[in-house]
Amino acid sequence: MQFRLLTAVTVFLGSYLPLAVILFSQSINYTALRQGICWPLKEGLCELPIIDAGYSIAFLIVTIACFAMTVLFLSLIKPGQDIVISDAEYVPTDLMNYTLPYIVSFMGINYNETNKFVGFCVFLAWMFWITHKSGQTFLNPILIALGWRLYNVTYQFAGSTDTHKGRALVKGYLEPGRFKQSQVQDIQIIKP
């Protein structure tokens, strides 16, 4: 199962929202925060207590936007086609793919150190490429936290005797039975 590149990038980047929050929280100058924030910001008189604000805020905004688009996209899908699932096997999430970047974030990524930041971006690009090419884009811990699960399914369209195999992203748990689904690229979206 491979999604179009833009869809896959959106889902992938949205899954790293917690990492963006961690990196953003590491860019806050907590000693300056204790002094309070003055308003309006005037040059020389007061400033935001954020170190390296540009990259950390940009990464946070991008991941928030991608996560919001993923959730919005999934909520707008209205399954309408009947299928009968004869076998459903839960696909466990390989958390190692998502854990490694979090570990790297605590090894001293600093937005001012260009070589480390570029290396981190290359690492994320490599993780995306592997995830996309292996068809594991929706093995996403943040979607699991929202109640979505990925299944390998054997199914038939209602009224047909042809058996198909594929993957289904399911809101909740899935047992064999009759459901309504909507196919998005190579995956069935099921909301029991």
C-alpha cells in the first residue's frame, strides 16, 4: 500500500507532532520565562523567551497543520460501500520507527548547529522514505492514540463472490462481519 507522495508526507509529518512539541519545549529559555512576558514587544525592551524561534516554531506549525489535515481528512470520509470481512488481522505498530527520532531529540539537537539540524532532517527524510516505500505510512502511533487501528483484511464486496485482500484503517476494533467502507487509494477506511 503506497499513498501518493503528498498524502504520505502529510500523514508522516503529522505523526511527529509530539516530537515537534518536545523540540519546541527545548528551545524555550525558561529563566527568561520566569521574568514574565511584556506586551507589546518592542525592540530592546522585551522579547519572547524562545531560543531559535524560527526553526522550532516552523517545525511545530508544519506538524500541527499536517496532523490537523490528517484528522480532518479521516473525519470527512463517509464510508458508503458495503463489504463483508471474513478475516481481520491487526497489524501491530513498529514503534521503533517512531521512537528513534524521539531519542535523537534528546541527544542535543540545536537549531543553531546547522550540521546537527541538517543531519536530523536527513534522518527524518530517510525514515519517511523507508516508511513510504514499505507501505507503513499509517502505522502511526498518534493515530493509534486517537483510536485508529490498521488491519490486514480478507473481504468481499456485498453481492460478489470474489475475495480480495488488503489493508483497512479502522476507527476502533474490527471483527469479521459486514461493514461500510470507503477506499482511499490502496486502503479501506472503516468506521464501525
